[in-house]
Amino acid sequence: MNIAFIPARCGSQSIPFKNIKELCGKPLVYWSLKALSDSLSIDEIYVATDCNEIKEVVKGFHLKKVNIYNRNKENAGNTASTESVMLEFINNNNFADEDIFILVQATSPFVISNDFDIAITLLKNEGVDSLLTCVKTKRFFWSKKGNPINYDYMNRPRRQDFDGVLMENGAFYINKIKNIKKYKNRLSGKIAIYEMPEFTAIEADEEDDWLIIEKLMYKYICSEQSLNIKIKLFVTDVDGVLTDAGMYYDENGNESKKFNTHDGMGFKLLRERGIKTAIVTSENTKIVKNRAKKLKVDYLYQGRFHQGKLDAVKKICEQENITLDEVAYIGDDINDEELLKIVGLSACPNNAVEKIKNIENIIHLKKTGGNGAVREFIELIL
């Protein structure tokens, strides 16, 4: 059996509650858990925490393989080692000696499911005892005494001619249960290296790290699902998505809504790529009709539908001869839930209600409705 283990304590001196602090719209720990859950090689996943807040967040992911382990307080303080909670967990469970144990650190969120599959295969095929992840760096290192560590400064190599050195990136470590019990360490015996891309070197330890990681995540990880899905129809709600959810009235009782011009340009960009567009809303107003006309939207459905918004989108799919997997939808409230769960790509603005934010695999956008959230989603798709 292959057991994955993520330690996630409450305390963090540099970034409070960093394990559940949002990164690209999801709590930090989500990214490692999602990669583990999608791995074909991982049988069980445990999050070891002393924190009720973390427990509730993890449960909210609804990831099938994930379990909570209540770690002891003495192994959750600032001075406790990761090995101490590993051993506590192992000693409190009846695992077989030959079971494989994968220590995963949430502070390295760049892992994907294939990393675990390939690394476990490497461990078995190479006949090694344990494995760790590293990145290759071509930086030149010096000791405090002024001595070069990894190169000859009298014969400075060009970067392309320099082999570089391997550096731990802290993503994950693999060993067998029996070795961890015997050596009381995550690594032992003959050790293999699983090399990861250089951008995975940074760990989320300080605030500045966080800013850099988020940029890299958006480039390499967060938009991965949008790159793998061919979107042919873009659908959006109105209130709270195309607008800021405000209802504005003048002294005569005339209603108005606030839209965003950046979102409008997004519809033009979709049209230029040949992607059909639709507005589906339970409201029925001339304001929305006029906005849809200005945006040159292909389909406008307003009012109550027999089976909700899903019914309207199914009709569009039939007309366009496409599937729901080829649809992208952005919504913010409970009447959007059914549609968001079934389309190929779903997103919600930052002001969405919690129930919508908790939908599995939904993209959490940084911007709020009426303030460019729709444009942000469109740019991810394009």
C-alpha cells in the first residue's frame, strides 16, 4: 500500500495559517492534496493536523482518498520535527513494514499527480531504499570563509557548460515504513533523486515567497485544466458576475446596473477566436437585453427555466452540436451550482457565496463581479 502523509499544523511564525491561506483561489494545502488524489499510485492520504480550521477546510474539498489524522499537541509546536509526527502517526496505525510512505510538504505546491506515479516507479525499479525530490541549480555557491563550494572561480564556466548541483526542493520524500521505524528519518539507505523543474525550487515560507509562487502557479499549474479542455461555448450569469450585484435606483424608481468595459472586450476576444457566447440569467430586464446586444452575444436566456439554467445551456449545446464538456461557465450563487458542477470548465468571482466556492475543481478568480472577473476567466481560457 502507498500512503501519503501531509503534516499541517496550526502555528506558523512567518505566515499565519499558511496551510489554508488562499493561493490561486484555493487553500495552499489543496494543491498537494489534489495532485495526490489524482495519482494512480496513491492509495490513502492523511493530513496530520492539530487545527480545527484546517480540518474543516480539508473536509470541504470532498476528496475521496483524504483522511484527517489528529496529531498530538507536543508534535505540533514550533520546535517539533516532522519526523516526530511521522513516527507518531506510524506507531498509531497498523501499517505493514513493506508499505510505502510518501511525506508531502504543502509548502511546495507545484507537484502534479504524475510526479508521484513516476517517483514511486523509480523507487521500485532502481532498487533503492528511499527517494527525495530535487531541482538542478546552476548558481555558484560560496562558504562564509570565502571559499567556492561548487566551481573554480579561476576557470568560471559558462552556464550552458556548467552541470550545476542538485538542491532539495522539499516537495516530497519516499521511504518504506520499516526504514522510518528503524532509522527514525524520512531518508535512509541507498537514496534516489527525482528531479523536478527548476521553478519548483521555491517553498512558501515567507510572504515574498508567496508572491513569487502565486505567479508561477498561474503560469504552470492553476490554468492546467483550461489548457486541456477545448471550450466552444462561454456562458455567464449577470448579477454578481457581469455586475457588482448592486441594484441601483434613481428617485423615480428606475433600475440600473454597473457593468465593466474590460469584460466587454473579453467577449470580443472570444468572438475573434470563434467561441460562441451566451448570457443566462433568472432575471428578465431590458438592461441585460441592451447589454447583450452591445456585446454581440450569440445567445441570451432570461427569466425562469423549467429545469434551471442547465436546461437553457443544454438547448444551446443542441443547437451548436457541442457537449457540456465544451462549455465554460462563470456563476456566483446557489442557482448556478448545478450548471457549474457539470460543465467542462467552471469559475466563480471572488465575491461568490461559500457554497459555490466549495465546488470541486472550480476556478477561484481574484477579481469580483462587475470588476473584471469575467475578463480574468476569459483570459485563462484563451
